[in-house]
Amino acid sequence: MVDNLEQEMHPGRRQHLLTWLADQLQRYELCPEVLWSGPNAVLRVTNQRTKAIRFIACVPAPQMATWAWVWSNDWALITDPRAVPVIAEAMSS
């Protein structure tokens, strides 16, 4: 039997979490796209104004029993309510 933590930390959740983040970032006039599928998925975010392209990965944070989004120079736990605005600001700069 699989416990809740093991199910929560399953690599298959990565794509689901990145898809959710992509939906959130569209509200900030960014163009996110999930690349690849399954445990190798990453999020490519294009800033339409500057044409800058950045990438976001989703990695396990088992010590916190959750996941973290990681991008160049920073990271945020998915459970942090400030994560999406912080990521949007980083992707817009």
C-alpha cells in the first residue's frame, strides 16, 4: 500500500504541477509551455514583451513533504502562497 507522502512525491506529479503553474502564469501576460511529459517535464516561459525565455523545473523537496519550483537564481516551495507572484516577477524581468 502506498502512503500519502509517497503518492504526493511520485515523479508523475511533476507534469501536473507545471501545468497548473503554466495556467497561473498566463494571468501575468507570460507565455508558458510545458515541454516533454512525465518525470522529465519542464516549463518554458516566454516573456512576450522582451522575448526572453526562461525555464522552470519542478523538483521534490522531501524534507518538506512537497515540491519546489526552481529557476535560475531562485526557488519556491509550491505550498508558498507568494510563489506564483514571485515567479511571475522573475520571469518578467
